[in-house]
Amino acid sequence: MTATGDGQGRSYQYLLVEADGPVGIVRLNRPKVLNALCRALIEELADALGAFDRDPAIRCMVLTGNERAFAAGADIAEMAGKGLAEVTGDDLLGAWQRLWRIRKPVVAAVQGYCLGGGFELAMGCDLIVAGESAQFGQPEIKIGVIPGAGGTQRLTRVAGKYKAMEAVLTGRMIPAREAEAWGLVTKVVPDEQCLPEALRLARTIAGMPPLAVQMAKAAVLQAYETPLGAGLEFERRLFYSLFATEDQKEGMQAFLEKRSPQWKGR
């Protein structure tokens, strides 16, 4: 497989990476195995998204796969022979933690299979645009394990106990429209509009003040981590802190002067 670089001197075996103005685009690229998530792919993904996260020219990211699959799950061939000591000693899921520390918003564009680790990866993104062909699910129960990269936790927080129990305990696939009804995706569009719509959302977000965008993401995510009182206090502190930024002054002055603001990210 040909390595593909991100324009910053890095090369990747399992990803296609490019920048489209202020939007970083990362495409999972293991088509022969439906983008199965081997450890090397996850480590590359953490590197690529981390590089975009640190790049001041990039303000939002889009993560996608191909028409057949966003990602059909973890690489079972890589895991099948491991025992308890190996998976814990090697910290099999450790690289995933780097993905959850990305500060800038990530929009997932999902077509085809989005199962197991692929579903967990999509749920770790901040918005999900699903094509009508998208099929979501946590089928780990069918191979003797459970979701291990956030599936039982994120799915329950979004869909509730009873929907999550059904999905995790039966392993059935959830069509895109049903996933939308469960609150699991931002919107469903025809397949040919999936990536364009994700890019449209990303460009819209990229046009907003960068510091406020990152703090807004942090505040929304905090709602999953804390009781309401603590979340409100966290939100209030971030709100006040934005009054120390040039972008706050520019945004409010532009509003009063009835002109478009010019964001500086500081």
C-alpha cells in the first residue's frame, strides 16, 4: 500500500490526508478489509488528527472512509490470538485515548458499514453526517467480547439504557434513519451528498472564532462528564475567559457595526 503524506513531512500507510483550506480531511484507507481498525491505523489516525489539531491554519476536521465502509470494526485477526496479559500489558486500546483529546471539532462522514470500533470511532467525533447506506452497530457480543473503546458508554449516554442494551446485547445493525431517530447522528443525506455535506458543516465551523469553537466543544463534552451544577460552573468559566480574547472584541464590535468579523484566533 502506498504511503500518503499530510503535507507536513509525515507519511501514512493506512490513511489519505489532505488540507482543504481551513479543513483537514482524513480518509481511512484499508479498503480490502473494509477499513478494519488495526493498532497501526489508530496510531496513525491519532498522529494525523493531532497534527491538524496543532496546526493554526486548520480549524475543523473531517474523518471519513469509503463508499462501502467507514470502518467495519476492529482488526479481529490482530486480536484473536491475544490473552489477558497481552491485551493489558500492550495496552491494546491505549492509542484511542489520544483521539479523545483532540480540541478542534471533528465531523465524521459515514457511508456503508460503521460497526464495532468503527461505530465507537464515529461516536467519538463531534458531528456525524450519515449517508443513507450507513449501517451502525456494536456486534462484539457475537465474537465473545464487548465494546472496549467507548461503545457501552457513549451509546448509553446518547440513546439511553434500553436502546443501548438492545444494540450491545444483540449486536444487530442499525440503519441510518433509525440511528438518526435514536439521536446517534447529526443528519442523514443521500450517499452522494455525505462527504460534501460533512465538508459544508466543517467549513461553516471553520468560519467561526477558533478559540470560542474549541471552548464550545469542551463545554458540550463536559455535559457528559459532570453533574449539571459542575457543568454550569465549567461553562461560566469558559464564557468569562473569552472576554480576554481579541476575537470577542472583534465579534461584538463587528455586530454593532453591521459588518463581517475578521477572526484572528487570539
